Amino acid sequence: MSVPTLKQAPVNENTRVLGIGAYRPDIIVTNDDVCQWIDSSDEWIRQRTGIVTRHRAAADVSVIDMAEGAAREALQHAGIEASQLGAVIVSTVTHPYATPSAAASLADRLGATPAPAFDISAACAGYCYGIAQGDALVRSGAADYVLVVGAEKLSDVIDNHERTISFLLGDGAGAVVIGPSDTPGIGPSVWGSDGSKWDAIGMTRSMLDVRDLSASARQADESDDLAIISAAQDLWPTLRQDGQTVFRWAVWEMAKVAQQALDAAGIRSEDLVAFIPHQANMRIIDEMVKKLQLPETVTVARDIADAGNTSAASIPLATHRLLQENPELSGGLALQIGFGAGLVFGAQVIVLP
């Protein structure tokens, strides 16, 4: 019996980032503000992290609100209508619902229905994971254009009195549109994970813990609503990290991944116009620059000084600012790398929009 031949989608040989957008919340939190909650100082925070301020969103601003703001600018910059999108990808670890996805709501708001929409949970590497998937979707012919968004409201999942990570974090969103190109615009993605360090960064509790402990609190004193509310606040999962483990891993291992991304793209460091690492810590950025032996001609993104660590949003936010301040870099090659909880990592060389 003969088997009919399947049709497959036409393939696009090349892709590139066509447009970029950003959303930065209005509330600016200084180091002095942070030191109201932890025993530290502006000088110590600057020296250890390079952070001066961080943006945080108001209570009525959601992850989806910020994602929408960034996405609309990216679409406008790319000259693409939302109805042309073949997929909407949102990388976030702070959307407060396990389901439905932030991406599905975002697609509806933008007018991208019925484009497939899904979220990525890859923390600070999530944006680079999204670029890898968007690139593959366009090149495979599964989508003509893909919207990739990194959006985080980390202020919802921090304990201001916690010293390992809370003072580092900010809120925001960045977005790009990926589409077909006549020439290569996105190099091969080098991405992976090291689950042996799974607990180096994460939440203080699982949602199952919250369920069980809150039930116990309710049974203990069903008549005392204030006690139940207080218990619920104490049980809310927040972020924490083993800072030394993460710092050593990032400094020693991520420069190797960045070099692998350069090699995979057939690019040398002197061919770059920009280096855009995840904005985790200024000292990590400085060490990576040294290990990669980047020439002074390469502009290094240091958005962390004003934005803090915004997890999945950090690379697109840093790229957006870099292009605003240095428009002449448009069209040049940039190396980007994200790394974080999981532990996970992703890197690629792109042509800047």
C-alpha cells in the first residue's frame, strides 16, 4: 500500500530580530529605601552589586500589563501588526497563575488571536530560551513572526527583610519580534541546564506547603480572621538564593557558554559591537568581560545600575537602553547570555535591530 506524501511548511533559511520594546515601571526604589528593611548601606550595595536604583511596579500593574506595554512598542518598531504573529511567547516566573498563561491573555489584548501562546519558566535565562524557540519557529515555517517577551514583577515575590536576593530585584518587561530575513540575524543557541544546583535559587515554599500550612492555621483558630490573614502573609513563597554558589557558577561557567555561542556563530569577540549579559550583578559582568577578553570597542550593557536584576526582562531591557543611548550600534553583532534559577543558561549572537 502506498503512503501519501505529507506536505510540510516552507522553510525560512534566515531569521532576525526586527523590533524591540520595553516597559519600565514608574516607581524608583533607591538603595537608601532598601536599607529601611535590611541592615546595609548604599555604599555596600553599590560596591557588591553595582546597583543604584531599581524600578518596581505599582500594586495595580500586572506582569501582563508590563508585557503589553513592551510588546506594543516592539510591534511598532518592527512594523508588524499583531494579527501577523504566528506565536506569542512570554518568559516569566512571576505571573501569579500557574494556568492560564500570561501569553494567552497578552495575545488577546494585542489582537493576535488565534496565534498559539505559551509561557516559559526559565528564570533569568528565559528570554534567551524564548529567542531560541522563536528562531526555530520562524525558520521551520511554523510561524511568520514570533513575539518574545520577558516580563517580571519580582516585587510580588520578595521579602523586603531577606538579605540574599531581595535588594537586587526590580520589575519590568522587554519584548522583541522575530521574523524572516535575507541574511542570518540570529546565531545558533547554546543553552542547557545544571539541575544539580536546582536549589541554589528558588522559592522559600511550594504551593503545596502553603495549602497545608494555611489549612492548619485555619483549623487552629477558625474564629480569628486576623490570625489567618497573618499566617497567610507569613506563608507566602518568596525568593532566596545561595549567593556564593550562584556567583561562582556564573563567573566560572557562563564565560565558557558565552565563548561557545561565539564559536557556534563563527564570530570572534572583536567582531562584536555589544555584549549584553543578564543583569545579575555588576561584578559578574566585569568578570565575564575579562574572561572573554572583550576589546574596548565592544559596548557592554550595564543596565543593572538603574534597573536592578529583572530576571527574564533584563536582557531585552538592557538591549533597549543600549540602542537608545547608542543608536549607531543598530545592525551590529551582539552577544547575549542569560543564566539563573534551575540552574539554566542560554546564549546566542544576534544582529541588533
